[in-house]
Amino acid sequence: MADHGGGGTGGSAGAAGNAGRAGAVDAGTGGRSGSAGASGSGGASGSGGASGSGGAMDAGSAGLGCDPLAPPTGTVINVTPSQTSQLASIVAGAAAGTTILLADGIYTPVPRLNLMTPGVSLRSASGNASAVVLDGVYAADEIIFVAASNVTLAEITVTHAINHPIHVSPPDTGPDVTGVRLYRLRVVDGGEQFVKVNPNGARTFWVDNGRLECSTLLLTDAGRPHVVSLPGLPCYTGGIDAHSARGWVVRRNHLEGFWCATGLSEHAIHFWNASRDTLAEHNVIVNVAMGIGFGLGETGTTRPYADNPYPGAGFIGHYDGIIRNNVIYADIAGFDTGVALEQARGVRVYHNTIYSTDAVTGFFSPIDYRFASTVAEIRNNLVRRISMRNGATGTVDHNLENVSAAYFVNPATRDFHLLATAANAIDQGVVVTEAGLDMDGVAHGASPDLGAYERVP
């Protein structure tokens, strides 16, 4: 329980949704550790935990707000919807440091926009993402392609791409792409992963230290028939999907609807193939097949790191990183996994609330950690169960399993603040140095509650 007042942090503008009393996130939002109280150290003992190169992750949740961007400085190019056919050339010709301001309206059919120059910003003039719509009408394979550092995409809606609405990847000849900022976006109804991040084809240049913040990624019922189906992958879509990326922050987003009637979609948030130091916090994830994934499968492609943080460990799907203070909710039959750790070494999973209703018939596990290279620290979470498989190890304690609706103010409106009667969750956590702040921006304190919200009397 928090010992001080600390209200919500306002939430971002952007798409409307179910913030409820949570007030902090725009647009809405088992197994090993014994169900008695919050104790239960039943996870297999292990040596990893927080060791490795992860270090302090992003200064412990600085910048909880989702305020509109400040007015641009430097060169500004103003564009209106009547210039849609010219937009690709305007973007391509923008000099470093230029801000392209899009007037309100629908830009359709928007051509593919290639941002190849560092420091270019593409954003709405009004700051209202819902008012500026880049619509690919399922004719553009990708709507925005970024191959340069320090590019900002902000306060616009990107929708109806055949494949990826937004794709970030370095040029074949480099250099690395760093510092991409995706902020207060609405990304709706793409055919494949909505934000794709990957190295160049030769795997010699990388995409590091990017940010996806205060954005809504939404697959609707109208968009679901346009999801790409591949052999063996009939639901080839997801939220943000990053390969071999380092140092990304995914914070204060609302991700919803990533499921299909047949097959599992990819995760709402997925970093794998030797990604590293990812921070996923303060996200609300609703009705997806899989929530947050670090790693995937027992083997995969690698990335060489000069410091070789875990020598002799074998294949590692994700190095270090933190998953903390997220809410994952499901009332669809196809919800499978909330947090999946596969060959994820040194990852910390703290203070997440993962809740599903009885409508979830395909349910597997809110938190699942597996394979021999996985060494995880999983603490202070509220879940139905935690599962360990295939030789994974970790420090797994102070979690509460078999959590029912009776612990929360109103799960139906996705208000997961704790009730005063939730005695098994209040003050039952353990202090962890990288707990961050709760969903309302409140410190977890010396007697932390379990889950993503501290109860403030």
C-alpha cells in the first residue's frame, strides 16, 4: 500500500477508451508460486534474476504523462490533404531537422512514405491523432518506412496497410538506426505486425534505443478479415514486433484486438531474436492472443554483443529487460498467454496485473517461462497462475495466483485498483529496486502491494 497520495497522471489525448478510474493510460487499457497469500517461492531456484548488463532501466519511470508535443522549431513544412499525392516527395525531400506538419483531414490513398533522412518529424499540426488519418486503403504494402535515426512520428493515425503500417529498418549499407520516437499515435488495422522493427538483411546494422509511447494499436473486427495468413501462420499480425533490437522503451500504450478465429496472432509487444534491455511498462493490453513476449522458441537468430553478457549460456532470445506495471485483460476465448518468456535471460517481471474472465476457454497461462536459457525474476504479480516449462529457472516469489474479480474495483470496466478487502494483495509484496511507479504514478513504497496499482486509502 502506498503511504502517500498520488493521483493519476492524466493520460494522453488520442483515441478514447476505458481508462476508467485508472486515469493513466489513454484509450482504454498460475503454477509455480503457490496461491496462499503472496508468498510461495515455488519457482525453481536459479542464478539469474537481475544480473547482467541491463542496469537501471530508464531512470525508473520518468515522464509518466502523455502531453502533446511542444511546438516545432527549425524548418517547418505545412501540408494539407489536397497534397496527398505529393506527400511522398515532400517527405523524401525534407532536410535533416525538418518538421512536416499535417493539417487535419484524411490523406487517402496515401502513398508509401520513406523517411531516409535523420532528424525528420512527421506529425499533426493540431496534436489530435484522430483528426489526421493516413489511410493506405489496403493498397500500400507499408505506409511509413523509417530508415534513419532520430525520426519522430507523432499524433497521427496510420491505417489500412497491406502489411506493416509502420516499419523501421536500417539501410542495407547502414548505419544503425537509433532514437526513433513513435508518440501519441493511432495505428489501426494493419495486415501484419503494426510496428515492425528489424535489422538489415545481412544482420550487420540494427535498430536501437527507440520508443513507442502513449499510442493506441488497435485491430478491429472490420480489420480482422484483412490480416495476412501464411502457411502455418494463419493470423500473422501483432502489435510491435522487434528483432535483435536493443534498448527500446514501450510505455503507456493501449494495445487491443490482436486475435483471429483461427490460429494465434503474435504478441501485442514482442522483442526477440536476441533483443536486449527492453522496458515494457504502463501498458494496457486488452483481448489479444498473447500479451508481452521476450524471446520466442528454443532457437533463433543471434546478434553479437561486444560485452557478451552471458558467456556459455547458449542461445538467448532476449537479454535482460523489464516488464513491469502493466495491465493485461481478456474476455475472449482465444486468450493464450499474458507474459511469455522464452530463452529470456536476466528479465525482471514485476507488478503486473493479468486478469481473464471465464469466457477465456483457450487460456494457457498469464505468465509462462520456458527453456534452459531462461533465468527470470518474477515478483509482485497478480495472476491466475504462473507456469514453468522446459528447464527454465528463476526467482519466483511474492506473486498471488488464482486471483478473482473480488480483488478489484470493477474488472468489467477494467478498473484494477485494489479493494480494501484484497488483504492477500495489499502490503504483501517484496521491495525490488527496479519496481518503477504504479499505473497511477505512485511509488510502490516500503510495503508494496501486488499488481500494477498501489492502493491509496
